[in-house]
Amino acid sequence: MLVVTTPTLSGHRIVRHLGIVGGDAILGANIFRDFFAGIRDIVGGRSAAYEKELRNAKAIALQEMTEQARELGASAIVGVDLDYETIQVGSGGGMLMVSASGTAVIVETGE
């Protein structure tokens, strides 16, 4: 399935819009505790472990969005947007949410 951030697909004609689809992934408070505990992993201001968790969360959100589009019979998702939000839980606890959303569409196959 084609998944793009643009509102159109170059070389394809959108024949039907099926609606908004989305997916979310939430990283719990443990990732922050592990992140700060593993501060020694930071090289040049970057943390490989934390970046890996963020990539995993993004992949989960995109996968959920794609599955929802497939259930609608879509052949592509256009206008994809990724958002990262922090959620404060209790006193000092926090979570990170990665959300993916876009518009499920059917495109001409060209056959």
C-alpha cells in the first residue's frame, strides 16, 4: 500500500476518498526512566536506545493506520501526518504518544 505525506499521488488518479484513518503508539514511563538511566548511551547529543524506541513507536502507529485503511478497502493513504505528544501522568510520570493519520483512498490501477 502506498503511504505518502503529499495530498496526491504522482502518476495515480484518486477515484474515491474513504475517510480518515489513524494509528497510535504510546511509550510508557519506563522508557523515560531507562532513557535517563542510560544517559551514557548518548553520543554527540543523541541516544541510540531512545531513537530506536521512537522508530518502533512510529512503525506501530503507521502499521495500525495501514491496517485500518486495508479494512476499508483502500489502496493508498495520502496526506499522512505524524505527531509526537507528551502526556503527563501523575506526579513526575510521563508518556510519549506517536500518532499517525491520513486519508484512505482508492487509486486507479492503470490497467
